Amino acid sequence: MNRKRRSKICCLSGILLLILLLAGVQRVSAMTTRTELYQNTPSDGGRSDGKEKQLLANSYAGEYQIDFSYGFEGNYQDGNHVPIRVTITNESAVEFEGYFVFQIKNAAESIYRRNSGEGILSKLFLGVKRSGDGRNSLFTYRFPIYIPANGTVTKTFSAGLLVENTSFCVLCLENSQRDTVYSREETISSEGFFQSKVEVCVVEEETNYGQQLNGVTLNDGIYEVEAASVRAEELVGLAESYSPDVLILLEQSKEELDETIQKEIDLWQAEGGLLITFSGNETFAESQRSAFKEAPVDFLKNILDEETTSRLLAKRNTNYQKYYTISDLLENTRIRNRPNTVLYGGLILVYLVLAGPGLYFFLKKTGKRQYLWGAICACSAVFVMLISLFGQSTRLKAPVLTYVREIWQYDTYQKDYINFCAQAPYNASYELYLDPSYDLVTYNRMDYMSNSTAQPETEDAEYEKTEISFGEQKNRAEISNQAAFALNEFGMQRMETLDEGEGLKGTFHFWDQKISGTVENKTGYDLESCVIAVPGYCALIGDIKNGETITLDGIEADSVRDFGNWSAAEDLPEIEKNYLDGVIYNHMPNRSDNCLFFGKLAGNDDTFQLDSGYEAYGISYYYQEVFVDMKEAGVVYCPYAQEYSGWDGGNTVSFEMGPNSGGISEEETEVTYYLNGVFENNNIWCLYGMYAKGVMQPDSEGIYDPAFWPYAMTALEDKIQAAETGGGGKRGTILSLAFEKARTEDGTKIRNFNGIIELYNFQTGTYDEISDWEIDFASDPALEAQYVNADNQIRVRYRLSEEEKGEEYHENYGYYEAPNLIVKAKEIPPEQYLENLLAEEPNADTEN
């Protein structure tokens, strides 16, 4: 057989193979879309063109009405869990049984442009959907519903309304045959989403104080109030939306509300919401209610001082960022074992050498060169089979899930969050069956943003589709019209009441960087690698089985800036370290009463998908905010006092920072530390809360007599203003100072400060170096008068050593991590300190 003839045969064979491949792909494509075609094709073969359904919808249009609202008066902070409320009225004389359908469209574009190979596969093989830069999605929520004749039904649920890509929704009623009998569109406004305004809701029935508060400015015009009036029954979904920031119960106490609403308020408060209620001592409560009604604007301004307002907004931002931390984990969780790139690379290299010059020279040498093309085909087949054999362990044949589960315990409740991501290795639609005890919503991917807004007239066929059907036994999610391996994120959450004795209980004491105490685990889960995070420190406790109580005996705590560098995390995968680092950063422990205890649930936990049967990979953690005692015999231990600092001569202080120590980038850096902050119980706002609770008690007397309230507010006003700039006199006596390096490994671009520390002497007006970075005022009280001023402030100057100045690192980077500041101080008992503040002539002798 001559060379030309062989070439023609090979070309014809290649063309025939390509035709067969195209035919096969077309058939697979037809199979993947057949279900959708059957669902969308009318029984008459399409001749009616949907006219009968449209006429049917029009004939029923006047018999049903749907009132629609979302968030709280259109305001919401978490775009993924927006409470939706619909009231459906059946104005006909016939009962209605069918479905309520809620639809939203998102038009989003990837922030990673041109990452899909320009759709080569979709151009070569018709019917293969490519993963493009744009993802236009249609989300459908379908609920079974029954409405009696001339009756009304109210439905509440949550949905993802990311306003960057959503501008409208569609409300529908379908009969039992799923024919649409009512349909209309509703606009979704972006004005109420994640504003810098402070959101206030007044729970009231007949009055309208919310309108009077709307538009009020706070703190010299820095913040603006967005206020509205709501009814108590509208508070369903309060905790999920992280909105409003402030809730005012005007006529009712929390205990008088429905039990479900009480739980919502408890969880909302645990997430950082501020509740104002008029209850307790009847005389005081009525006087405060009257004060609010007479001057609501002034009343609100007195409550929302600068620190309170900034704390509310900071907490809101933390909640908003939490989704991105979780989404990053879901999209980067490792699925099975990754293919061995070294093995496959070696196989391909061997194939290239063998199938090319290797076979040619071997056959030429043996005089059998006429078998070259057959040998190449045989070699290709062998290597295809080898790759297929080696790929068995990493091959995906069905959808796969990645998930992260978080259980947060709040007093007598726990909130169970499950976020999961689903993807399939093919274009065909697939289904998930999910636990109906959870509230279920769809998320938008974090790496997609809006460049355009979905329009009502856009054809549904162009959209990726996610449809959720809710039922009593299981919820069903169907995902269709998507590219292979397209990521789809969902959120599930539920709230559960803990019976007495259930949950996690612990007592913790922190002193000299060691944790002591006991932990009792009655959560129902075995917890592994338990950790307690206090401000700036972290201690690994270990495993605690369900029903077990363990004793902590002086466990050493690490102090580092990133959780990934803590010894407690050294064995975790990098992506899990990043996730936990994000959790700690978002929670931001910065007081003794908001420390964080957490542990990993043992084993794989994918029961949320019921009998779906898909592979699932993920992690589950149990969290609880705990109080850690940091006192001994009236002495306060604060190893994170660097938090209370004003750098470079600043004269204001914010106590809402995390316990980082700041950076030193100059050869000399001056810092003022406001050490009144270490007396957390004598914080002016804690005292204000303590005083208010005392006044509200029945039969209160002395300074807690309600008649004394106006004088007390006047007496505290100057103290409040002074506290905002770090002043206000001494709240206790500083006993010792110690500076200590954070346990951060010295790297290429960041190093610990290792130079000279000097304290400002208020008597001589000079800076004095302190040896060993420590100073003890208890043994020599005269030193405290020299280095600590009348408002418990110290000034510190950090100077680089001559050795540090001469290093190449200083020349190239010059950034050093400042040390921790560890303070021990004698606290004035809070009750005594409060009495001193409210006395006409404060007794200075009792302050120390």
C-alpha cells in the first residue's frame, strides 16, 4: 500500500470518526434536554401557543389578590436571606388548592473574564452548554397552598434578593394542574439594601412615631436614621435579615409577644441588634414611654451615641462579610483526591515519545515501517485505556456537594446554618431532596457581579434554572439548563429550642496566658479539636465527647495575629484555616464577655440531603459565645490592652477594634494607650445599663429611685462625653505593665518589633526607657504617678534599635508588628464607682 493511499484512508477515517463523535454528542445533548422539552411542550403539539393558558389566567385575574412585602418596610441587610411576606386573598366563592409561586431573575457576569476558552466545545458540538462569563439565572420557589372560599392566607419565607442583579419578581398562583391562574410583577428596590444609615423600627399599632424619626441625623450629621413603623406580627424573619439595627417596643414588653417572635428577637439581639423596651418598674417605664412620645427625636439621639452607633454598623458589616468567608470555603473545598498531575504528565510524555519517533525508528530498524499507522492507533488505544484505568478513583459520574454547617448556641436557643454548593459533571438537569425542617434559599455566586439587570421581557429559555418545591416530607430542588460543573449555592437554616440541661456549658478563667475551668458537652455531638478564642489569644482544648465533662488545668494560650499560625490549627487544611480565621475575624472577640468557644463535629454530616445520595464533602462546627473571667481578688488581667490605643498622637479612642497591636513603620512611633478600657465592668455604657436595670426594678430606692433619673442623666452626660475621648477620670489603679511580642514568625515582609520601649514621664516631661519591657507600679506606687496620668492614660514611644535600622529589611520594607500590652489593675467595684459618679461631690478617696 503506497503512502498516498494510506494518507487518504487515514483522512477518511478521521472524518468518519468526527462525524460519529458529533452524532453521539448530539444524541447526548438531546437526552439531556428531553425532559425540559416534554415539560414545556403543550399536549396539542404546540398549536395553541399558550393562548388557552393566557385566557385562563385572565379569567381568574379578578378573583385573587396578593399583597407583597420584603424585609422591614423594604429594608434589609443580608441580601441572601430576605424575609418575604405575602397575603393572598381568595375573593371567589370557590376554595383554592394549588401552588403559590415566587420567581426572581438574576443577570450576573463573572469578575474573572474570558475564563471559558471562548466556548470552543459549544461551537464544535451543538447542544453542549459552555460555562461562560455571564450567568443569567431564574430562581423559582413553589409552595403548596390552600385558601378557603372568600378567605385569606399569609405566607412568610426567605429568599435571596441580591439587588446588584435583581430588579423585579413575579408572583403567581397555579392550580393543581400547574396552570397559571394569577400572575403579576413586583419591583424590588435597592434603596433599602445595606445602607450606611441606622435602621430603626418602632413596633406600634395606631401611632406613627417611625415617621417622625425617619431622616433624623446623629452625631453631628455623621449618620442618618432610616425609620419605619411595623406591627409585631411583621417581625418574623427578624434574625435572618440582620435588620433593623434598633427595635423599639412602644406599647408591649418582649414577654407579652408571641413566643416565636420572642425567639426571633433573642437571636436578633445575639447578632448585635439593639432592643429598646419600656418595662419593669411601672412608674419608671411609663415615665420613659412618655418621654419618648413627647420628644422621640431627642430620646433616640440620647440612646444612639457615637460608640453605640458605630458598634451597630460594625456588627452589620461583619454579618454581611460572613457569607463571603463561607462561599470561598464552599468553592475551594477539595473533592476526592485530585488527579495525579505527575503521573498523567509522565504518561503523556511517554506517549509522545513512543507514538512519535519511538515507533518510527523501531519499525524502520526492523523493516516493518508499513505497520506505523496501525501501531500508532494501537498505542493510542492502550494509553487511553491506561488513563481511563488510572482515572477511576477521581472520575465524577454524578452531582457532588460541598458544604459547611455551623451550629451557634445562644442561651436557650441554637441556630443551625447549612450552606452547600452543588455541581454536576454534565449538562443534564438533576434533583436534590432536602430536609424540610430548614428554611431554604438560593444564593448567588460570590465571584459574579452585575453588569446588567435582568429585564422582564428576557426569554426564560436563556436562563439557568433553579426550582425549589416545598413539601411536608421533603423539599425538592431541580437544577437545569446549566453548564457542566456550574456552581450553585444554597443556604439552609433553622432555629431550635434547647431543653434544660442541653447544649454546651462551661466556666473559664484566663490568667497569665493560661486557661482553666470546666466544659460540659451535652450538645448531642462529639466535638473534636475544641478551641477557645479570647481577645488576641487562642487555646487548644482537645476532643470532648457528647455527655462528657472535662477539666481545664492551665492550658497555655497562643498569641498570634492569624488563626492559621496558631498551634491549634497547624494540622488543618489551608482552606479550613482561612475559614476559621474568617469566623474569628468576623466575630471579633474583644472583651471578656464575647470570647468564642468552638469545636468540629465528628464524622461526615450530610443528612440534610436526605435520600439524594450524592457525594458530599464538607465540615461542621459548633460555636458558642462565652464569658471568660479575667479577675483575681479584685485585680483585672487584660493581656490585650493594645486594643485601647490612639496612634500618632490621636485624641480619640474606639473600643470596637479587634485586639491587633498595630504596626510600626517609622524609626520612632508614639502611641497613647487609654487604660480605662481594661475596666470593662466600669465602662460608662455598662454602668448606664446597670443603672437603668436598677431603676426599672420594683420598689427601687436611693440613686435607683425613678425620681432621681433626670439628675442621674445630667450627672452622667459629662462622663459620657469624656469617655468618648478616653477621659473621665480613673476607673481603677494600674498595677503593672508588660510588653510582649506577638507570636508571629518573622517573615520577609513583616517582623516583630524588637527595639527600645520608652514611657512618657508626666512629671519631668521626658521619655524614660523601661528595661525588660516591664514595669511594676504595685511595688513602687510613686512610679504610677509619674507614668500614668489622671485619666489612666500612658504614652509610649517605640524606637528601632541601631541594629534594626541597619538591616536590609528596614530599607526594603520597614514594617514591624507592635507588641502586646499586658495590664494588671485594681478595679473599683462597679456599684461603688457608679455611686461615686452620681454623687454631688464624688469621693476621690474611694476611687482607689
